[in-house]
Amino acid sequence: MNEIMKRIKELVKEHSVTWRDKPETYWFVRLVEEVGRLGNTLFGEGYGYMPDEALRCIASTCINWLEMREEREAQSSFKITITGVTPGGKQ
């Protein structure tokens, strides 16, 4: 399990900024693409992937997407807080 998580973390780091500024639809398409690659490795042409590698790509995509969503939520909350405060700290 440690080796699996190590490789997933490496992929997360490797791709942590690849799609960071992309919209939700882009992330969804990338995830579906990775799931399609997994299907191909299991039931069709492998395109050079092994099932375990495809699963690691899916996991790293999900982690990066979740982290991106969390960052955007934090930024959005920060903007709401900043714009809702008047000089002197009163709302």
C-alpha cells in the first residue's frame, strides 16, 4: 500500500499545476478520459497503459481536482469576506 500511495503522490505532485486554472468541465472530461483508458486496458487496446497505472492516474486526477476545488472555495469565501467588510470592520 505504501508503494501505491507513493506513486499516486508523485503523480499528484507532477500534475498539480497542469490543469489548475481550468473549469470544472475540463476536469470532468479529463477524469472520464482516464476512466476510458482504464476500460481500454481491461477490455480493449491498452495504449501502453497497465490497469494499475490507469487507476493511479484516476486517483491523482481526483486528488488534484478536489484540491483545486478546495482552493477555489477558500478564495471565493475570502473574497466574500473581504467585500462584506467595511472600513472599521463593520458589516
